Amino acid sequence: MSGLATLERPVDAPVNIGRLRGFVTAFADLLAATRDEQAILESGRSLLARLIAADDWLPAEFARPNPDRYQQYLLHCDSRERFSIVSFVWGPGQATPIHDHSVWGLVGVLRGVEKVERFRRLPTGGLVAAGEEWLREGEVDAVSPRVGDIHRVTNGLADRPSISIHVYGANIGAVERATYATDGTPKSFISGYANGVIPNLWDRSKSA
């Protein structure tokens, strides 16, 4: 089987989309209850950890790697763009450039391993390495301009894809952000999304 095959779950395996629907509803309730970023990240971390503890809900269309570059698939965007949920799919050896987010975010590993290299901006505008971390299945990380927003992420597996689920405090595919050269020189970008459709969370005609 190709190293770019969808991880672990067969393409025709049943999908419990209700888990994602429940997560969307719970996160919307959280944002309705508080605008405090620390509270959002703390409570949101627990919600995301529960979602990624099960691996029966992500449709195969949003778990497909690409041989040329990592994929960012939109799973849900709040109607007021208060938050968005995406799946990141990494082929073997694929990595992001050094980049920022401009908004708070939570990252939970659903399948595989991710290597996260953090950077800190110097008063001169340059970047300095600020440590690295390996995120494994079930683990959740947080980013924001307040707690640290600049990093580079690499698939931690050399022979198969990894998949992580991200929640951001905006419609992340429409946010103007920046990638960085190693000397700190920024380059603006807007990521967009790899998919042309999104999962239908709200059709309850099926048991899921």
C-alpha cells in the first residue's frame, strides 16, 4: 500500500459525524459563554481532547494526503466566523514553513505524530528558536499571539501520513497571516482550503 494511503480506517468504514456535530455545538456554547481567551483555550482543549479520543468521525474525503504538499480541509466554519475547524493532513516528510496564525488556536493529533518547532521574535525583528515538541495521538497544543504564535510543523512519521484537527478563533482560511524566513523577514499569505465541499453535519436522517 502507498505511504500516502488514508491512515488506518477503511474508506467505506461507517462515519459517526454526530461526534463532530456535538463538538461544533459545544464549542459554539463555549464562545457564547465567554470571550476570555485563556478560558476558551482551557475549556476548548478539553473539548478537542474528547473529540480526538475517538477515530470514527472524520470522513475519508477530509483525511486524504497529497503527494506534493500538506492539505488543510475545512470541516466547519461558524456562521459568524467566530471559529473554524480544519483537518490537517501531512504526507511523509511534509512540513509547513515557519508561520504565524494571528488568532488563538488549538491543535489535536488524531492520527500519527507531529513535530512542532517554536520560534520567538526578537526586538530586532529576527527569530530565535524557542524549543520543540512532539505531539502524539490524543495530545492537544495551543497557539495565540499571547502565548506564542510562530512555529513550524513537520509530520513526525517518515513512512505514513499524520492528521491533526485544528480549531481557530476565526475563519482561518480567510485570515491574512505571514510566513517567515529564518532571519524573520515576513511574507503575507491567506491559506484558503484544499476542499471544495464541507461535511454535512446537520442532516439527522441517518443514525449518526
